Amino acid sequence: MKFLIVISVDYFCLQKAITFVSMEDFLKVVLILLAVYFGIKWLFRLLLPLLMRYFARKIQQRVFRSFEQQNESVFRQFNPKNKQTTTSSPKKNKKPVGEYIDFEEIE
């Protein structure tokens, strides 16, 4: 039984060719297309969670690195060890304030 008519154009000779396709060939094409569709769908169900985990880890690492870089710059800015004085002030002589007095409570 002839089922489908496929029209193709031959561009070199500029003529149309009509081809008759049997029902078996049509069903083979449909089954192959369905198999490819469901195969790709199945692969995406398996691979999509893995890909999402991979990209989530990459984004997490980028955010963590940028957070560390920001903290390092803030730490360097406010760290007293790294302070650079632009003007040098003369050192003041520290005078002794007084002697230590120990106070006791009286009841």
C-alpha cells in the first residue's frame, strides 16, 4: 500500500520528482523519531540534575572567592599592622603617672 507522497526538487535539473513511500517505511521513520525523542528526554532526566549540581558548585565557588577577596581588602584596610603613616610625629616621652594603689573593701 502506498501511503505518503514526498516531493523533492532537483535544483540542478529544475524538475520535481514524486516518490511514493510504503506504510512500512513511514512507520519506521515515525518509530525512529519517537525513539530519538524519548531517548533525549530520558538522557535529560538523568543528566540535568548532574549538570545543575555542577553549575551550582561553580557559582558557589565564584561567590566564595569574591567574598574572600572583599574580606581580604577590608582586612588589609583596617588591620593596624598594615597601617602606613604619611606624617611622622615626634615620639612623646611618657611620664610615669604614679604608683599602683591596691584598694581593699572594708565591711
